Amino acid sequence: MKKEIVLNIIEKLKLTYPDAKCSLDFETPFQMMIAVMLSAQCTDERVNLTTPSLFAKYPTAEKMAKAPLEDLESLIHACGFYKNKAKNMKLASQKILSDFNGKVPKTMEELMSIPGVGRKSANVVMLEAFNKPQGIAVDTHAKRISNRIGLSKQSEPEKIEQDLLKQFPKEYYKDINHILIWHGRNICTARNPKCETCPIYEICQKNV
């Protein structure tokens, strides 16, 4: 896709969603990381209902590393896949204590060495916790929209991200992360997309 078309897409979406931001509630980088881990195959709304009681009891890596696994499972049960998520949360906390002096690391490589943190999660943490976007987090919304509007023909998130990184200048990474999610939730939905109100309808490859 031509550079001017790509930039036109992002500018139109920025105008449509001027308040686009991360929907997860957090106060520290550690809480951001845990919230992102919980959001896997779970809505941000559900995560935000779950984390207040979780963080009230285990707000830091030090406290969560010592938490009984059964207690973590009980606290996050509503987020789904709670056994695996609880295990990763505890392991992640222990690794942060042992390898990173109790602080969430600030590089993609180090973040991805933490149990339960893949590339998408690391991208979100770098952006939201440290305001240092290193890439573009490709969730279900970003994947769907990228395929529909012709930004990528790939199906794997990592390959889609590489296609996006080739087309968008780095200064747009922060915007892309937010507005693709908002566009996917509000207009370019999985079922019955609202094409009649889409601000980029004319450029969308789905309609060409």
C-alpha cells in the first residue's frame, strides 16, 4: 500500500478516535504487566473488575511471588484460563525479583524472557508503562483490520506486525496501538462491521 494512503488511514482514524487510549487500569509497570497477562482471551472490562481485589492484596512482585497459587487462582478465576495465568503470574513475579531487582525491565528482550509475556504483551508494557513503543501490538482487532483494509495478508500476529512496521513511521506506533483496537471495537467489528459509518471506507481493500 502506498505511503500516502497508509498515512491517510492513520490520520483519519486519529480524528475519529481522539481519546483512544489503553483500557486497562493500572498504577505501576508491574500492575500493567499483570493486567496484560490477564487480558489474554478476556475483555479489558472483566480484567478491570478483577484487578482491584488482586492488587489490593498483591500489589508488587515481591508480594505476588509469595502468594499461594490457590489464592491467585481464586482472585482471577473470572478472567478465564485462571490456572495457567496464576502460575505465570507467580513465576513472572519470582523472575522479576531474582533477575531484575524487583522491577519490571524496560527492554523488549528482557520482558519477553518473563513467563507469560509474549511479544504482544511486551509491546503493550513498553508503550503503556514506559511510554517507549518498540512495535505494534497485534491483537484480534489489529489482525482483523490489517487484513481487511489491506495492510497485511499474513495471518500470524508476528508477521502482521512486521508488515505494519514497514509501513508506519515510528512516531505513529503509539497511535496505531490504540486506534486499531478502538476501531475494531466500535466500527470494524468481527461480525456485521459498520461500513456505512467507517471513516476509511473508501480506502478499505475490502470494498475495492
